[in-house]
Amino acid sequence: MKDFLEGSHAVAHAVKICKPGVISAYPITPQTHIVENLAEFVASGELKTEFINVESEHSAASVVLGSLAMGVRSYTASSSQGLLLMEEVLYNIAGLRLPLVITCANRAVSAPLSIWNDQQDSEALRDAGVIQLYVENIQEAVDLHLFAFRLAEDPRVLLPVMVCMDGFVLTHAYEAVDIPEESEVDSFLPPLELREKLDTENPLSMGIVSDARFYMETRYAIQETMKEAIVIMPELKKDFIQITGRNLNVFFESYKLEEAQKVIICRGSVSGTVKEVVDEMRDEGHKVGALKLISYRPFPTEELYRALKNIPLIGVLDRAISLGSSGPMYTEFKALFQGKEGTPKISGFIGGLGQRDITKKHVREMFEKLDGEEITCEFINLNVEYLMGARKYT
Amino acid sequence: MSISQDYTDYIAWDRLPHMWCPGCGNGIALKGLALALAKQGIPRHKVLMATGIGCSGRAGSYVSFHSFDGTHGRTIAFCTGINVAQPDLKIVAFLGDGDCGAIGGNHLLHAARRNNDLTVLEINNFTYGMTGGQFSPTTPAHSFSSTSKHGKVDYGMDMCYLVAEAGANYVASTTVYHTAQLNKFINEAISTRGFSFVEIASPCPTYYGRHNNLRSAPEMMEWFKERALPKEKYDELTIEEKQKYIMRGRLVQRDREDFLTMYMNELNNE
């Protein structure tokens, strides 16, 4: 049955039916509606969980670190500054192989202070050992949250999974979404059974110091698991489709890639705009397509290569920037084709920082620019008049 | 720059109207600060307002002197840096209860312990207003908020006693209803050398009030009028009773050496 829900509330519903034992969070816009709605479920008795509103995001992440170490399913959510404050703890959670599910309501990072949407915050967590999945719309947010719990808690994975959804654009928008029945979720998501956890009957030490003889192996193990996750994710996806009867993309979504000469690669809610432009341009006879990346970590290299190897012109639209280099996704795709036959011409665009508009006009311009020389890092929809004393962008 | 005598000189009138809700107490506290600066004739270039995030964090936009906004919760920490780098600057941190007591609670304790020459005005509206009314560390037990729909299960934090015990030179508490006392306390705080702290209970009818049957600003002001007890009376209450009352009065006024003075003395003794 479909419900007309706000993005944040849809996520809260999805989390509710996964029945976490502990939820801990600290308010930050635009994440707050998610945990507020969960607090309502707890108050009304619909959700039996320990809900703890703590004194900072650092504490929120630490609370779920503790509850997960006890083997209890746990959930938290944050944005921007809050997520960055959690960073230290999230590295810890990944290193301890604890299956946290966390929502990132993507928001720009200050200074200057901006509560608006881009994807710089989750990009900063790229290397933490956290699986990152980006959603385009609210239904995908619901589905990928259910998938995230299953993936994180798979005994072969045991890594935190972060579901990234664009702040405001998705968290505060309404959409008719299908929330699965609790019984369906129960058959998809078995109760959490951690083999190694804090247990008074079987004492063990967790997270103690590891010297040069052992540390590197722990990182190697996470890297290997990330690679294995590429094999495991399609398996779990099959289960999901079987239970919900709904398709789910877990690596990426190919949109009109057949015979495409030009493709824009994008991530998150902007994909809707890109796809619409693709439709229009296809109607006009242009051979264009789009690829929406969902799984950023692990990065499904082989699968992406197979999908894109025949495309001569590619544009990558980043909604974050690795300052001093270029768009982080752009770098990934450049590396993906390095040394391979028939390397396409790949251009990089930066757009939508702090929720600057990316309209259909801008997407069309990007497609047009792919015909010209390869661009490394071009800001789209930049207002040169506002640069004031800063060096003029050339 | 000439010395100002009029409090209006400290307000950036061209930035008004402000974005605070009708019935918010931030403006009363801000005026209290402007009055104190005018009374002491502190030139505008010699005073800095540091803010955190949330509703009170917008105050920095409405003053005509220096203002600085860094990361959420770290205001007192970067004020410490500003203070040691520029000791002749009068620093006023204008913070909310969340910034001051929750995410930045650690910095509050240690700045008070070190006795850094700062004034912290804590605007206590008992809630996280900007993010939609979640409970904060000062929200009294059993209160309702958007994250405590069945009543808050932990006790509100007594920040004044905490800061006093930590070693501050000046600690006082009042409400925006008791304006004369408020103005006096702010004036005393900024003329104190060392760490000074004033807790200012302020109405948030939009969130705290709405959730707790105090839907209008006048109702909240009535609440302050009834529930703010002089320190002597407040001290007689049990912990449970204190959740229903606000303290008003001065806790500490002393002249311990501040951090920088002590630091320079230690250096000179070597």
C-alpha cells in the first residue's frame, strides 16, 4: 500500500519496521525530522526501542558504538557538521566491524555556514570504511534503508552502511511511497546475531591497541570485505526483489545507455533532472544517456566499466569537490578507464554546492560541452559577480 | 572610533528586522548587552561577540561591532584562542543552552576552570529552537518536546552551579522578564575580569511553550514571573522540585586571577 510521506518520515517508517533496539541522535537540520518521527513512534508505543537524545553527534555515534558492541541493532542519522563530528567514531565503528546503519541527510559543510544541500559531508567520510549508498528519490531511500540493515549485518560484511539522501530536496519533499509490511521485512531481515560481541558469559576485549604487527591486517580485511560486498550485494538484492516485488538498483542505474554517445554520470536527487534532459534530447534525436551512481563505497569498478566502455564522451557531475584537485567522483571515473582500451573523453563538472540550482538548461549545457575539449573541473552556474575579492575563476 | 554612550550605537539597525519569532527573548538579552556596553563606554572596535549555532547564533548579525561565528559548540574554545591572542578585546559569547551545555559543555567547564577572561551569556530557552524543538540539557524533567513526546526522562542541567564550582569569577542567573536585574547582571559580568557567566531564561513560545501549555509569550513571561525564585529560596528546594523552578540571583562574585594574568606571572617568576 502506498503512503504519501515526507522523505524524512518515510525513512523513519523504514527504520521502524527494521526494529532497531537503540536509536541515538542529536538535532541537526535537515536530518532532524527523521529522528523526531522515530521519537513519535517510540512515544506512541509503535516502536519498542531505547531512544536517546544526547549532547552531541560525537556522543550519538558513541552511544550506538556501545549498543552495537552489545550486539543490538542500532541506528543514527546526521548531516554536515554533525557527520564530521561523528567521523572519528565512524572510523572506529568500521574498524570494530560493527553493522551500524546511518542516514546522512546531505548538507554543505561550513564555513560559511550553509544548511543547504550538497554532498561534501558524506564525501568527507569516503575513506572511513563505511559503505555509502546514494539515493535519488524517497522510494529508493526507503528500499535502500531496508537493504542497508541486511547488508551491514550480513556476517560476511559487518561494516557500517550510510544511506545518503539529499537534504531538503529529499528529506523535506513528499512522495507516494510503498512501505513494506513488517512481516515482509521480518523475512528479509533476520534478527541481528553478532558472533563477536560484549557478553558477560564469554568475555572478550574489543578495540584495544594493535601495534605494527597487527594494524595493517585490519585495514586489509576491510578492503577485502569491500571487494566481497560487490559480490554479496546482488545476492541480497535478489532477496529484496523476491520479498517486495520491486526492483532495486544497488550499484548504479543505467538510463538510456544503449547506443549513447554522450553520458552524464551523477549521484542523488539531481539524477531526476538529468534523466529528464536525456528524455528530451533523445526525442530530439541526440544519442545521450545517464548513469546514476548508487554505491560509491564499494566502488563497483568492473560493473561500471562494462556499462560505460562503449561510450565515447562522458561527463561527471560532482556535488562536492576535493579542493586542490577536482571532483572526487570525476577522479574515480578517470582512474577507472586508465590504461583500458578505447578510453572515453571524460569531463568533470562541479555543481549544486550549497544547493545552487542545477536546472535542465545547465544539464543541456554540460552535454554540449562534452563535444569540446576535455574539461577537468568546471563549476557550473557560478555567479562570477559574487566572487568579490576572491580570484576570478577562469 | 569615538566612545559610544547610547546603546543604539551597538545595534546594526540596517540588518533589522531580525528573524527571531514573535515572543522570543533573544532581543531583550541583546539589548541588555548593548546597554551594558554603552554604560561602560566600551568602544565598538574593542568588543567582539562570538556566537554558536541556532537562534541565538543569529545575534552576531545584529550588532554593529565585531562578531564571529565558528563551529557549533566550540564557541568558548575559539574565544579562548581570541582572548590569548588579543587580550584587550572584550569578548562576549552569546550562546544557547544547547551550544553552551551540551555539545560545548566540555569547553564551558574548562574555560571556567582556567578562568579565561570571557563573558558567556547563556540564553536558556529550554529547547533547541532552530532545529524544531528537541529537548536540550536544560529542559526540565518531564517536559514535552519533539523528541520527548511522553515527557523528558532526565533532569535539567544546573549550569550555574557547574560553572561556579569549576572556578568562574562571576556567575548569575535571571530571566528576561526580570529586565532590571538582567541588565545589572550583564553589566557586572562584562566588567568582571576572568570568566563570567550569566544564565538568562528566555521564552520560546514557538517550541518549548507550544509543547508545554505555554503557547504565548505573555504566558511564558507569567511562567517566569511565578517560577523564578530568589537564590535563597531556590536553594531550599529538592532536586525534583528544582525542575519546576528557575533560580535568579548572583552565585559568585570573586577576583581570582584570570588565566592570562596567571600565565604571565608564572613566566615572569621563572
